[in-house]
Amino acid sequence: MIMVGRTLRTLTALVLILGLAVPAAAQQGPDRPLPERLESLRLAQPASADAATLDPALIGAQGEVAVSIVLDAAPVADVAAADGTPAQQRAQQERVAAQQDEFLGTVRSLDSGASTLATTQRALNAV
């Protein structure tokens, strides 16, 4: 969970950033084979800003608000449930942690007053 001072502006800006970045990235050219060293990082499905939703209760919110953000990388439990090896589970934990670090860095760049209350990687990929 994150305590956010200017939640509405921060989340709106983040949704706009994702909405602009994803279509631009999708227009980079024809599909090319992914280098083997990057294959394990491939997303199961392309990222989409359409999945980003803002709870109507946050519209017009003022002051500090606690929110949970669920990110799109699969939690470690999904890898374990698919009979993933311990090494695969550790690799997924690292991917989830990296995605959370990137997201939280973006949030903090938009609102220096944002603080992280908790993160979870195993059962749910959320901050």
C-alpha cells in the first residue's frame, strides 16, 4: 500500500504515461526474434494501459489516501503452481521486485510525499 498526498494527480499522470508509452512502444517495427538471454523476461501478453483503473472513490479525494496497486507481472505463486523449479521461482521473485521498484520510482518522481506501506510478491504482485 502507498500513502499518497496528491493521489488523484499522481494516479492520473501515471495512467496517462502508461497510455502514451504503450502504444508508442507497440509501433517500433516488425516482430523480431527475442535474444535467448531475454526470453525468460517476455510477457505472456503485451502490457496495456486499458487494465489501469482508478477506483471512483478516489476521484476528488484530498489529503492522504491509502491505495493498493496490483501490477501485471505474475506473482511467484503462479510459477510455483505451474511446477516451477526453485530457481524459476527466485527468478520470478526478482522480476516482480524489479517491476515494483520501477513503479515505485515513477510514483515517487511524480509525488515525493508518496510512501510505501507494504509490498507483496508471492501470492500477489502489489504495492
